[in-house]
Amino acid sequence: MNVYRFELRRAWVGVAVWTLVITGLLVGLIAGALPAFLESRTAVEHMLEQFPPAFAAMFGMQMDNLFSFGGFYAFGFLYYALFGAIMASGIGLDLFSREKREKCMDFLLTKPRARSRLFLEKLLAALTMLLGSNVIFILASLALYRAYAPAPLLTERALLAASSLLWIELLFLAIGACSAVFARKVRSVSGMATAIGFAGFLLSALHSLLEEEKLRYITPFKYYDAAKAFFDGGFEVRYALTGAAVTLLLMTAAYLRYIRADIPAL
């Protein structure tokens, strides 16, 4: 059976649900909360002044641009990235640990098909699902931008900011795949994926709280900053390159482990 089609059939429903959750959160925050948020700016500012500055920083609130479409989008992006990270790491864990969890690696890997081809078909299935999910997210982001952002519209910046989610998800896909092939057992895909996603979220909060630039190199959510894309028209090159390098290194390590690892005894 074609592994690519098989993995798509097995996983697409879960990815569709996650996509609806992420897109629904986006629409709810922008269409539901942004207009009321802007209308009550004075009251919101007064409320936020009662909290310590570290509180606002921890939850991604940048007071200098929070009351703009780009600033509010970047504030919500921390949570879109959290859900996207859980989804992407879950895909990586699910696809690359399926045979290990179901104790059928010996059956699959003795079929007349190279391990490298199996890995690449699984990876292609994962990329297909992530790309499909992000097309929906990006289209929804652009539609909301055109509907709620004031003129002049900078559609290229909005597109770049929305694409941040895809790059972050690719990184977490690599983390999930690497975890799947190196772990002796994967007892719970959902539990492990949630732990990976929240680890990224906590690192982001810690970086915002301490404001240590060195921490940003180990903060996956900060490699592709949606706020920078909106207000500066691009990502910070050194961090974007770090993210790309980490993604490639992890996926390469997963590939090498997958094609060379011994089949565990049952």
C-alpha cells in the first residue's frame, strides 16, 4: 500500500480539527475581540497598568503597538503558535512512531521497500497536511486583515506574518519526528506533543520575562516573529537562519536514525 496515501487517510481528520481550532481562535480574536478592544482602549490601558510589566511581557503584550491590527495579531499569534506546535509535533510523533507503537516494525521494514523511501513518504504526507492547514490559516489571516486593518494596507507584510506559523510548525514537526525515532517507546502521542508545545510556550514566556537575547536562540516561537514581519517587513535574519538550521539538523538526524536503527525485539 502507498505509505503516503495511507498516512494521509489516517491523520487528516485530526489535522482538520486542529486547523479549525487554530483558525477559529484567529477569527474569534480578530473579528470578535479586536473592535471592542480598540473601542475601550482607555479602560484596557488602565486595567493593564495595574499589572506588573512582566505580566504583559510574559503573555506577548507589547504596549507600544498592542492597539493596532499588527500588534493585536502578534499578541494572538503566541497562542496560534502554541496550538500549531502541538499539532505539528503530534504529526511528527504519530507518523514516525506508528510502527513502533503498533509493534509492526519488523513486518513493515522487511517488505521490499527501502527505509529511506518510507521516511520520505511519511515526511511528504506530513508536509502535505501542514501546507494544507496553513493555506487555510493564511487565507483567513489575509481576509481579516483586509476587513479590519486601517488603510494603507501592506498585504505583503500581512502574508509574511501569517507564514510565520508554517515555519514554526516545520520546526516542531522536526522535533516530533526526532523524538519519535530516538525514543524507545512513545506511550502517548497527544501527551508528548502537548508537552513539546508547552515547552516552546514556556521558553517564549521566559524570554519575554527576562529579556535576555541569548535565550532567543533556544526559543522556537521567537525564530519567526510575526510582530517583526508586520512592523519591519521581515524576520530577523540571524534567528530565522537559526530556526532553519535547527529544523534541517533535527530532520536529518531523524532520517539517519530511521534508516539505520535496529528493529526492537517484540
